[in-house]
Amino acid sequence: MGLNASIVLIGCGKMGGALLTGWLQERVAVENIVVVEPSGEAAQTARRLGVTVVASAAELDPALRPDLLLFAVKPQVMDEAVPPFAYFAQAGSTCLSIAAGKTIAFFGDRLGQGAAIVRCMPNTPAAVGRGMTVACANSDVTPQRRRLCQTLLEAVGEVAWIEDESLMDAVTAVSGSGPAYVFLLAESLARAGIEAGLPPDMAERLARATVTGAGELLFRSPDPAATLRGNVTSPGGTTAAALEVLMGESGWQPLLTRAVEAAANRSRELSD
């Protein structure tokens, strides 16, 4: 099974599309994937990738027995999106959700007793094989089904499993939403460079290369982030002057702590 698994991807927006792109880059066969997506840009994108696209569950062949159902629609529309797939869940498909805030119990109520459900939170770097996914499974997920999810998620990055589902809100706030914080850093750094006198094109280029280069160094180095930061910081130098601002009482840490708390709280609200 694994990369040879048959997959029905329900929703092909930003996150679903990132996973689809990552899988195809890892040589998951296009004929093994069906995307359920109403007509629109997302559906057109999936078709351009060579994947079969249908508009609803009603268009799927009842004889189809996908190994995996992946729910990748917005949390706000899950109530109407999930029940039409109960037939496939009861027929033995493993159900994988990437919706922020929606609990395993939420899916169990709509897919029926005995449904094998994995709740996970990936992030958009999955599109380039550098995603981070945290997953949590119910008791109906057998070791074989867990390996299936592990293999497919590892095809697009790192995977970690947790037993305490309540941690998923914090996971969502840190790694699920985290890429947006990094992109904002690049935006803000470029804007600061412009304010310091750099031409916009140069400021954008420097910010992008610096953020991606530092990220790659962090990825490859065994040293913790604090050590790498220290390696750049000479006492009394330019970096130290900047960090005195960024690490002050009104600097990054308290601001980012509040931001993560806000994201985690919103994830909890979406479970209602």
C-alpha cells in the first residue's frame, strides 16, 4: 500500500492542493487519486495535474474502495461535506482530516460507528516535500492503517503522532499556521529594508534569500535555534543592536506568544 494507495481527496484548496502536489512529486500515480471538488479554479488546477475530478460524492463509483478519504475542506463547511462519504468510511476506507478544530468525535458522529479516523494538521510546505504534520488516531485505526497515513504524510515531510488530541489546537497554532508567520517575517524584513533606503526589488530579494537560507541552515544543523542565533551575534555588533529591540519586553516573544494563543483559541472555537 503506502504510495500505491488509492486516495479520494475531498477539497483541493491551499492545503489539499499542497498535499496533492507533494504526492505527485513523490510519484504517487495520478490514476490512484480522485479529487472531489466543485467546479472552480481548484478543480481546474487538479485537472491540469492529470487527476480525475468529480463535483460531489454522488459522482463517485459506489464500487470504489479507496484506501484513504482525505477531508481537506474548510472547517466551516465540514458539517455538509462529511456525511455523504459515510458509505465509503463504513466500507473500510481510512478517514484522514486536516480541518482545524474539527475533532475525531465530530467525524465519528457523521461517519458512523467503527469508522477509522485520523485527525492531522499538516502545513503548506508539504507542496515542496518539507511539510510538518502532527497526527492523532482513534481506536479503530489499526497499525496497518496508521502506517498507510504515516507513509503518505512522510512523502511530503516530517510526521509526529500524539495521543492527547487536545494538543492539536496548539499544533495548529504553531506549525499549521506557522508558515504564514514566516512569510510575514519576510514581508516585514523587506519593508524594513525599503525604509532603510534599499530599492524595493533588492529589499525583497535580500529578505527572501535570508529567510530561506536561514531556514535551510536550521534544517540541516544539529544545533538548536538559540545556538545558531548566538553564532551570528557578535557582542556589541550590528546583530546585537537589532536583537536588543527584537528581544525586548515588547519584542517578538510576547507578541508571538499572543499570536499563537489567538490561533489556538480560534481552533477551539471551530470545534463548536
